[in-house]
Amino acid sequence: AQLDKYAKLAGLSYFGTAVDNPRLSNEQYMSVLQGSGEFGSLTPINAQKWKNIEEVQGVFTWTEADAVANTAKAGVGGTKTLRCHTMVWYKGLPSWVETTYSRADMEKILTAHIQNLAWHFKGRCYAWDVVNEAIDDNGVFRQSPMYKAMGLDFITFSFNTAAKADPSAKLYYNDYALESPSLSPGPKISITLAMLRTVKAQGGTIHGVGFQSHLKVGLVPSRAEIVSTMQQFLEAVDEVAITELDIRHSPLKLPSTRAMWDAQARDYGEVVGACLEVNKGYGGGRKCVGVTVWDFTDKYSWVPSEIPTEGEACMWDNNYVKKPAYWTVLNLF
Ligand code: XIL
């Protein structure tokens, strides 16, 4: 079975996975990634983040990011789409960015950074997550160095710099808890929509919104809720995508049971089903363009190390065995 192949037949542009560099030398991992044709798109998990590209100002390290980009070119089933991630985020910053800058200096820093990334990968990125997670759970703008120097303008500025530097990439705003108002205590969705309208009113070029979809089993919004939120965002942008899907058990109770995995499978079905469903409402036009999982195997999921006591969030288990979530998603296609 091949998720990407059937996702394409069901009207998506790709079914993809995120990948981090240490995995590229693991044969078993690579045989699923490349050998089976399950994935038609890759996203680097960490390689393109600012601190990995330019830890020292003006000194660029492209090795890891290029390794992921080259992996997207190789492999069974031909070239994979590359979703590039991410230009401007409040985390993953080198320490030299984490200080106070004037507006003018921050504009220079952002211009250089965005141009370097966009030019280096020009022609290779289907999409760029230009700005990632600018708004917190309460709907408040995160006090990043960029925000402190430029206020909300840093967002428009970043999108327009990216648009000039790589006019062919789709430019995305990417965030979590956008899937339903039930997922955040504050008005995150309405604040995000207002931000997108402001950016557009300021002449900003923004094509898409990425729904990260880091979710918890049993707390996943219904397909209809997700469709309705996607429709709201599609009034502001041309397309949406599921960009970092994983659905963790929270808390994770071991040993895991078949019932836990079945509940997770139903939740995966709601999210991927929403992406398929939303496309039906636009005269056959593709509006939710694709789904990316934030790695495919529990063996390498970011969850247990960064969100302790939670986990088993992926479609393949620790031993690369496909879980019920895999079959539920495949059956949707
Ligand atoms: C995470 C990675 O998975 C971790 O390896 C890293 O330590 C921190 O970042 N939202 C995002 C991703 O946009 O970039 C984050 O990735 C997960 C949350």
C-alpha cells in the first residue's frame, strides 16, 4: 500500500512526512521513507531552522538542509515535493538573534535571513512556512525579538521579502491549535484570521495556512468542525494544508492496547477526512492541498522527549509496524 499514491487519487497533491537528519542513515527508516512510495512530500524537522543554518551571523551551514532536499529528489516513485520549514519562528533562533534590535536593524537581519534561505532553495520548495507560531494559546502575539523590534509588521515584512526572493514558492503561515476553537483557551483562531487580514491589507503576499495538527487522542475536533475552520481560513488565503500531524496519547498508559490505537485511528480519520472533505466544497478545486505527518514512526516522534508522559503519536509503531491509524487513513483514500 502507498499512502501518497492513493492520496493523489483522492484529490490531494501529496501525503508527506517530516524527517530529521539523524534518521537519514538508518536503513530500516529509509526503506519505509524511500522504498515503499508511501510519501510524496518531505519536510525537514530541524535542518532549515535559523540556528541550524546560521548559528554564527554570516556563517552558513547548508549540509543538513541540503541532505533532506536531496533525499526528496531520490527514491522510489520519483521526486518528492519539499515543504520548507521554517523562516521566522520564535524558537530555534541563534543566540545572536535573541537580543534587542531596532526596527531598522531587524529589517536588515530578516531580509538577509529570508533571502539566504529562499535563494539557496529556490525552485526546490513547493511551499515555505514563512512565519511559524506568531500567536500564543491566549491569542496574544508572542514576544519574539522580531515582534519586539517591529510589532505586527514583522509578519508582512517577512512575507513580502520571501515573495520577492522566491516568487514561485507558496508562502504559508503555520501554527497549531488552529483546527478548532476548542483547542485553545484564548481566541487564537479569530486573532489569527484578523492578523491574516491585516497582512493582506498591508499588501502582504500570503498563499496558505498550515494547520500543524499536533493533537491528542480523544480531544480531536470532529471532521465537520475542522472543515468549518478550514473554510474560514480559505476566505483569507488560497489554500490550507495539514502540516505536522501527530495524535498522541495523553497521558500515555503502557502497555498500549488495541483500544487505544483504534481510538487514535478514528482521530486520524477525522483530520485527514476533513482535508478531503473541504475540497468537495469548491467545485472540485484543491483547497486542502496535502497532509504531512510529523514523522511516521513512534521510534522517532518528537513527543516523548519534549512532552514527557505523552506519546505513541505516529501511524507506525516503534518497530515500524503499521498501526490502525495507517489503515484508517488509507481507507479514506
Ligand atoms: C520540533 C522538532 O520536532 C524537535 O525535534 C525540536 O527539538 C523542536 O521543534 N511546531 C513546529 C515544529 O513548527 O518545528 C516543531 O518541531 C514542533 C512544533
